[in-house]
Amino acid sequence: MTAETLASTMDEITALKEFFYQAQNKLDQGEMMDMNGVDVRIATLCQIVKEADPTHQQIFLPELASLIDLLNAYEKALRKLNATFEPTALADDQR
């Protein structure tokens, strides 16, 4: 992995972390962010890290752990939000 690839990978991790900080803030305000393409970005990032040598993987590890924490928190918030709508959806279906 070149220094340029290492730097761009770290930049992408940072950008994704910022994206999920913003997404969480918007969700807390009752808004949703457009998630179009995020899955591809994360899959690409995972592939790059998977193919990196162990030394570089160790460099990425703390930032990836932080990103995973943000993803987990966002998923939890989405599930909680979804649960608030499910009883309404069920009631509407029974009418």
C-alpha cells in the first residue's frame, strides 16, 4: 500500500465517520439523510483494509473501531425509530 493509498483510505474512514455523526444528529432531529451509495463506500473500504498488509491494518484499526461504533449506534437509533412506527402500521393494517 502506498502512502497515498494509506492517506486516502484514512480520509475515507474520517469522511464516513463524519457522515454518520451528521446522520445521527439529523435522526435525533427527526430527519433522515440520503444513504444512497454508503453501502458501496463501506464495502470498498472493507476490501481495501482486507487486502492491506497487517501493519497497515493495525494503523486503520482504531479508526475502524470508531466507525463501527458509529454504525452500531445509528442502527440502534433506526431500530428504535422503526419500533415507534410499527404499532401504528399494525393498527392501520387491522382496519
